[in-house]
Amino acid sequence: MRLASVSKAFTCAAIERLSDDRLIDLDEPIFPRLCITSVALPGQQFKDPRIDHVTVRQCLEHTGGWVRWISAFDPVFEGRAIARALNLPDRVRKRDVARYMYGEPLQYDPGDSTTYDADHRYSNFGYLLLACLVEEVTGVSFEKYLQDELLAPIGAADQVWVGGTLLSHRRPDEARYEATEVVPSAWHPWSDVPVPRSYGGFLVGEMDGGGGLIATAPAVTAFIATHAVWGMGPRIPATGRAAFPAPPASPSAAPTVSTGATSSTPATSRPTGTPTVGRHWTASRRICRQRSIRCSEVHDAERPRVGHSTVTTR
């Protein structure tokens, strides 16, 4: 099942491991570490000087300076627009998104946690940068680092992957996501043929660290048994995180024992199919409710609807 924003918990664990191994400094600026030091387009010549000071920690804590509700632009969902703005011959990659956003203005000072509340500061893009950082530092893909360093020790290396964008990329026994809406393709940014939003409307693989992982329910359960589900650190049941305060639990969200059955999801992405024994695909929304994991986007159902067909540089 696509984990959507539950993927961020895995990214936090990866960044924590790199920090513990002294391969990164949480307070170092992230763009220079990614070797991104110049804007991608001539029209972005007036770079926001604050962008060079956005740190790894600020990306983790959603205080990097981006407010998608103000910019009306969440770049991880705007791959088609960014690919066309950069005049790329093919679909955008996550480093392309990072390069493009390096030239876009911030909405507040990095590190400021008071001007906007947590919901407004919530940034998928910050976690795209963190996945790029994992790859930059380790020299391997984000998926491989997770599997080798974090998942293999708990016996889950073969149960967590970066998801596929197209229906043809769906793994065996993975749920199928149905959407009634068709949109312009992000996979083929120059094509005018519409595609289902769940399969090509956004690029699942390029948002790996912020919302692009897929996993079995047992793998997620094993992972959160030892890792924080909100922020960094070990699993500490029934406590909040100083840097990542968990939202209050819903009165109707009492923990229950998962049976492995597929629960309901927003109408734009209803999973179908029968789970396979030993590979119980369960809805990420259920996992979110049971474990108090923040899950703001499930297959685009709750993100702001942005009607960008082209990107205006500033």
C-alpha cells in the first residue's frame, strides 16, 4: 500500500542514522551540501538570500520557510509544470525539483516556528530535499539505504520500496488505486493525453522521502516498534515529540488490532484487490489513526488544488 506521508517517518530515521554516524550535521545548510548553488532559470536571478541558510534540521521540523498555502504551489505535486518550465525532454527528477525551488522565494524566515502554525508550515518539499541528501551522502538510492541500513536488521528489507507512478509499475499484490478524476500527465509532461490522477498525475517515485514509499503493514509495524513515528529517536509510546508535536488523537481513533483487511480511503483512491498471506496491504489512513502518525496527503485527496499548467518564475 502507498504510505503517503507516513514515508516521512522512514526519512527521519535515515537522517538520524546519518547524523549518528557523523556523516551529516543537522544544522548545516542543505542546499550547499547538495551542491545546489545557482538558480535553474534566468528568470530566477533574484534569488531569495535566505535559501542558502535552510538547514537539515529545519527541513525535518517543517520550518524551512515554505508555506504552500501562500505560494499555492506544492512542488512535489507539480512535476509536469516544473519539467515544462525547465524545458526538460522527459519527466522531472527530484533533484530537478530541488534545483528549481532553489530559485523560488521563501514565505518566512527559516527556523521561524511562530509566524505560521504547524499545518501551514508542513512541507513535503523539505522531505524531498532530505531524500536527496541521503543519496548525496551515501552514493546509493534512498530506497537501497533504507533497505540495507534500517530495514534489513528488522527483517523488512523486502517489504518496503519506493512506489511506482504508473499502473504498470504496480508491484504484485499491491493494492490498486482508483480515481475518478483525470489530469494532465506528470510522467509525460509534454503529452496532452489525460491520465488518472492516481497513476501519472504526480510522480510517486520522486516524492519518495516525503510520500512515495509503499510497504506491507507488518513492515510498518516492525519499523515503528523501534523508531519514532514523529520526528527522530526511538519508539516512545504515549509521548509527544518536542520538535514534532503529534496532533491530538481523534476520539474515534482508538487503537485496534489490524486484521490485514483493506479499510476505506478517500474516494479519489480506493484500493481494491485481495491481500496476500504474509503481505497484508492495509490503508495508510488506518495506520495513521492507530499510531498517531501525521498523514496530511493520501493520493492528493487533501492537498490544495493548484491549477498550474505552466510555472511563473519570480
